[in-house]
Amino acid sequence: MNADQDRVAALELDWPAWQIWVVPRVVGGTVWCARRWDGTGDVLNAGSADELTEHLVAATTAGPLPGDLDRFKDGTAQ
């Protein structure tokens, strides 16, 4: 296994309700992805395993994803 596969395996142990995978891109690095095994909710995408973990924490605590509130800084959605 390579380093990404090792990290996917570790994340799957930490987040058993989520299917986790990576998409290697020719340009731009790896995209880290997750979706609930039960088919509910959105697919999460991130630029790193750490960022995906942040998204998983946010998704499981029913809070906004990082950056979601940036759309409302001036009081209106963009």
C-alpha cells in the first residue's frame, strides 16, 4: 500500500459510517472524498486528508462545512 492508501484505511477505521477514497489527478494533486454508507448527505471533497477530517467532523456535528459561512459575511448569500 502507498501512503494515501494507508491514510484512507486509517480514516475508514476512525469513520466507519463513511466510505472514503482518493482521486489522483494528473495536475493539482489528490482529491480526498467521503460519503455516508447509508446514502444520506452530500459527498465531501477536500484537498488533503486533514481537510477531509475537518469536513467529516463538521458533517457529523450538523454544523456548516468550513468556508460555508464566508458566503454570508456581508449578511447576504452570494
